[in-house]
Amino acid sequence: MERGAFKKQEPEKMRISFQLFLIFIFLLVLNSNSFAQSNRAWCVDDLKDKKLGVGSKEDPFRDLQNAFDQAKDGDTILILPGTYEEKPETYVEDLCGNCQEHKTKVTATRGFLIKNKGLNIIGNGKDNTVLVTNAGYGVLFENSRNSLISSLKITGGKRDPDGNATDAGIVTKFSIVIVKDVEISDNTHRLENVVVGIGGVFGRENSELHILNCRIQNNGWDGVALYRGATAYIADNIICDGRGAGIGITWDAVATVCRNEISGYWKGIGTFGNSRAVVRNNLVHGNLGWGIIATGTSYMDASNNVITRNGNCGFAVWSADCRGVCTNNIITDNGWRKEWVCPCVGVWATDINPNFPVTYNDVWNNSAGNYKDMPDQTEQNGNLSVDPLFESQTDFHLKHSSLLIDKGNPLLTDPDGSISDPGIYGGPEARK
């Protein structure tokens, strides 16, 4: 090719390149606009003026379920102060969350439904935005990926007659949901012929949950329950005054449980079936039966918990087949009521279990003894039996004169790098 011919082609190349650049910019703007349109913010108000509304700030939706139905994946629902009451719908499912046979048909009711989309659902505060569900599955997330529900209260559930229904204020199935700053309370409706009641947050069928800074109080069953492949990070919640277990991790569920306060349940925290859990820096007190238990073929890492003033035993290893570790815990003053689900002792092992070492704990002043059905571990493997010297009955910081300072597991360190203290203010997950 001649030199001149080459030069003649350069402007043509530049023109084509510039056209391609303009097309790229156009597509970028188009995609940006599409993204903006598919991530709208919708407003809902309980004006009760018999209008539908269009979801704008000036003309909000009046019906919350209508807002959920109209919104697209990634949208935000802003729920203004008010009380939002839902009419229950019959909900029949082919899979049972907590039956021996997973493929068991269950008939329940559901209140609010978020299905096949992820939404950001934000209220105006737990005292201002109230969802009254009137149903067994109060707020149901089904195939809902990347949802958030925050800053509101869920109450007023109605127990379903089918005892296999996993009734709760929030139920998730095949979903990824953040539950943050939510109060789930006073779901106390019960039926005489159904033992179970309505729980707080139940994760089912491969759901992924983050449950953060919530208050789950005065409900009719477990505070948090995980079934059938659910995973969860459960942190900094107050879970109190219910029936069943404060936190129950069952089947093959997996959980990290940190810095929660659990009280007033039949039982505190438990791993069952083939579940796996890390249970750290929780305050477990005032429950009627056991504080923390591992059973079945489950695995539990229980460390830096305070387990105190529970009705029967503090910590129980209820199977020769479960595995884990019990370390850096303070287990004290348990056993104030007649034996019910376990002896009134600090640590109880139903079988000799070399796969569940008990190390660097303070086990002290439990009414029927500190250890049962296992060798006394006092002065063995770092375990002590001394008054922990809490600051008070409600403040679980250790006094400066406590013999537990820097006497925890040397493999765990406090935030300043020193050897960890036992209890909720020691170790890497320490309460701030």
C-alpha cells in the first residue's frame, strides 16, 4: 500500500471510532436510565381515604401489599408512620420446614408477601410503623434475593391450625434477607390443640439471613429458628419472653450467633440435627430449662458466653455424637427451679465425649453442682470455679479484682491483644 493511501484511510478510521464512541456513550446512558428506573423509591401511607395512590411522595400508595406487588426488583418501599393491617390469604406449600419428611403438604396463612424480587422495605421506626399481619406467616419472603426489612414493628399474628406450619412474624424461603432494627412482638395467639405458637424470625430452605439489632419479644414460639439449609448471622439482638428456644439451629442449618441477650424462654440457644454454629459473647440468662445445648450430630463453638441464672443446667452436651468446644464461658448460679429438661448443674454431659472439650471456663455456684456425668473439670484444662465478680446483677463486666482477668483461653485475645477474659466482654467478638 502506498504511503498516501494509508494517510487517506486515517480520517475514515477516526470517523468510525468516534461513531463507536458515541454509540458506547448512548448505551451507557440508556443502561444508566434503565437502572435508575428499576430502582425507584415508593411511598406508602395509611391515609384510609379509599384511594389507591400512585406511590409518590405527594400521592403515596394506601395499601402496603399493593406497593410490594407494584415494585420491581431492587426498589425501595418507604413506609410512613401508621398501622398497616393485612387480610390473611391461604397459603399451601408442598415442602414442610420442620417435618421429618420434607415433602409434606402444609396449609397455612400468610400476611404480607414479597415474592420473586428483592425489595428494601424501610419503616419510620419501631414505634411508628406497625405491621399487623393477622396470619401465621406474617411477612413471607419467597424467592426474594437481596431484600432488606428495617425500622418497623411486626405484630398481631394468628396461629394456623396445621401444627406443621412454621408460623413466625418473618418467614423466609429460598431468599436472602437482612432484618435490621425490627421489633417482632406480641404474636401470642394460640390454639388449644396446637402446641407450637408463632415465632419471631424463621429461616427455611436455603435462605441466607442477617438478623441485626432487633427486639424479638413476647411471642408464642422460638425467637429465631433455622431449618433446611438456612444460614444466618444473628447479632446484637434482644430475644426475650417467649416459649420454645430463644435461638434454635436445626437440621443442616449454619449460624454465627454473637452478642445477643436471650432470656425468658423455655431454652436458650441450641444446635440440633446436623447443624453447625459459632456461638460467642451471648448473655443467656433467666430461661426455664437449659442455657446452651448441643445435641444430635451438630457442631458448636461456644465461647465467651455468660450463662447464668437459668432454671436447670447452664451448658449441656446432650449427645456422644455432637462435636465442638466449650471455652471461655462463665457458667454460674444456674438451677433455681425443679429439674425439668436437665439437672440443675453448671455443665452436664449425657455421654463421655472426647470431641467436645471443656476448657478455660469459670463454672461456679450452680445449685446441684458444677459438673454432672463427667469428671470434675475444676483446675483442669484451664477451668476455674471462682466468683466471677460481676459489676452487678445486670452489668456483666468483670471487676478489676476478678480472678478471671487474663485467665481465658490463650488462643483467644481481647481487642487490645492481651489474653482473653472469660465472659461476654472478652475475646475477639467482645461487646463494645
